[in-house]
Amino acid sequence: MQVNILEAKTNLSNLVRLVETGREERIIIARYGKPVAKIVSYNDVPVSKRIGVAKGKLKSPDNLDQYNDEIAEMFEGAL
């Protein structure tokens, strides 16, 4: 993907997110149609593949939801 400098300035966060999530491998920034810079992922592993790294390593107590109804009653009408 190639964008001009004005578009890159306006949409920098979105462009970084595209690279970060792997939707774009790199984004070329051009001045007057000539490539001058590129945005690439800093990490070797895209964010989407890092999610879930602790899966199966954490345990929650069996009674975790024991007080859900009581807590819901406390907050009812609070909004």
C-alpha cells in the first residue's frame, strides 16, 4: 500500500494498526508520488498471533461466578 505524506499524517494511527495486525505487510509513504519512507512491523510476531499466549496457564476458582447475582443487584439502577 502506498499513501502520500498528507494522508499518512492524517491517518497515522490507522496505518500503524494495519501493519501491526498484519493486514498490510508494509506501507510506503510517498512525496509527489516518489517513495521516501515505509512503515513496517517492529516485532517479528504480529499482534494477532501473540494473543492467547497464556491460554491454559491460568486457573480460575470454581466459584468465580458465585456472587454475580448479588453484584448485579447492587448495581441495578446505578446507570
